[in-house]
Amino acid sequence: MSHSPLLNLPGPSQELLDDIEGAIAAARDFVTDFDPDLVVTFSPDHYNGFFYRAMPPFCIGTAAEGVGDYG
């Protein structure tokens, strides 16, 4: 799911925001019901969205490519 800082520019409709929140809630409920012992995530994340409080014990970096910054 995109987490671009541009997500709110110029601003999505409330209907779209409600749809997004509903999809996130459905995914959260699915994971809660499944009750996994282990979660492995393959994703293009970065420190700006993955702070120490949520940092896993280890990460495997496979590639890096800079495309600029959001300022």
C-alpha cells in the first residue's frame, strides 16, 4: 500500500479515504484472526516510515536506488 507523502495532495475525497481505511481495517482483522507466529515482509520501505519502535531484529537489504527526497 502506498505511503507517499503526496497521498493527501491535493486531497482525496472522503469516500476514497473511507475506502482506504476500510481496506486497512480488513487487512488488520485478517491478520488478527489468522494469528501468525511469524511475519516475513518483502517491501520497499525506508527509515522514514520504519522507526525504531517498529524495527525488526534484522533487515535484509537487496538493492538501493536513490530517486530524490521529499524535502
